[in-house]
Amino acid sequence: MSAKPVVLKLGGSVITHKVKPFTPNLKAIRRLVNEIASAHVARLVIIHGGGSFGHPLAKRYAIREGYNGKASQALGLAETHQAMVALNKFVVDSLIHRKIPAVTLSPSSFIITKSGRIHTMPEEPLKKLLQLGFVPVLHGDTVFDSDLGFTILSGDQLIAYLAMRLNAARVIVGVDVNGLFTADPKTDSSAKLLSHINLERLRRMQQQLEEAKVADVTGGMLGKIKELILAVENDITALIVNALKPKSVYKALKGEKVSGTLIEKG
């Protein structure tokens, strides 16, 4: 491939209304797709989260913890996966409407994890899509696990894994806040935006969040930081931006100056 791909994550809190189960944020999806189309990125991989589609069901049926042998949980896995398929359709339909050749790759169909971490993933379909000019679209999903039976594979884990396997130019993470802060900006008005940090600072933030025992079905900001550390360790630059702010994702994709948190190794 002539150009290194860019890996873009659209957070579930951005493309859905998190307080309204199974409600897509269609206005945000359409705007983001317009920004993606206008950016004209040569090689692009899109990953999106679950938001109000995947998280409530995953939590209700304890999918992340693994198979407990009950038929009700197995049915819950099917419901959770189908909810993600439904959300994915909103995203991909919108991309295709803007003449972007987007193709879904559902992780449950080709990825196996081991104790929650990606263990096997054939890369040929993904690389072939990029080679031919398609835009692969993946999402957080229920996946089968060699130890747990099944579990949840977060979009955040996919970001780092794909970025490393594809030797990505950079990773862009679109969330519902302006980036990484010195404290939680949603609860602490004195929190300050960290516009540029290195790997050492990112590791310190991980430790602080772990000590605070922050919890979420797919890891929340702690989960993002843990996965981004893996990418940054491999010399892949990461940028966290507020995807609810118009033009933020466009500027990030174009490599223009944008408010957010830039994370580099050194």
C-alpha cells in the first residue's frame, strides 16, 4: 500500500444518545460522515463504539465476564451482537450515501480472543479492502473466546491492535470530551486540558485511574488509555478529540491544528 492507513474511532457516546437505549445520534453521524468524506483520506479504517446500543445489553447479560452456561445469557449475546449490527448499519448506510465505499467487518465473524485479548485475526480481508480503496468499518462486538467461551471486544482494543498490525500513520479517537484532562471535566470544573503528553505521562494517568477504580463495561477512559499505550509504544501517534464539536474530526484527519490531546512516545 502506498500510504500508511489512518485508524479513526468514533465513540459510542458520540454516535448514540447514551441516556436513551437504542437511539442513534443521527445528526452527529451525518455530520461526522460529511467530515470524513471532505477529508479525502487515502487509507482509512473506521471503528465505532456501542453507546446506548451495546453497553446496556452487555452489562445486563454479563457478556464480558464470559459464558455462564445459561441459555438466557447465550440469547443475551445474540441480542447484544444484533444491537451492534443495527447501530453499524446507521453508520455504514450514511457513509455509502456520501459515496464512501464502506464495508462492515463484524469482529464476531473473524476474531477470537483469549481471556479477553485478541488472539487470532486473519488480516488478509482487511488489507485487501484497503488495497482496493474500500473503507473497512469495524465495531465493538461480542466475540468468542478460547478461555471464557465468549466476551466483549471493545472498539478501543481494536484501535491499538489494528494500528499496530497495519503500521498505521496515526490513531484518532473521537470522544464526547475535549481530550484528556487533569481530572474528570464532567465532575470537576477545575480540570485542565492536556494538549500534548508523552508516553510516561500517559502511563501515570493509567495508574491514577486504576487507583480510583473507575469502572465501565468496556473500560471507559481507562480502557482507552490502556490500549493507546500499546500503540504509542510502537511509535504510533494518537490524537483524542471531541467528535461532538463540528470540524474536529475533519481537522484531525487532515492533520490540521485542532483542540484535543496529542500523545507521542517521546
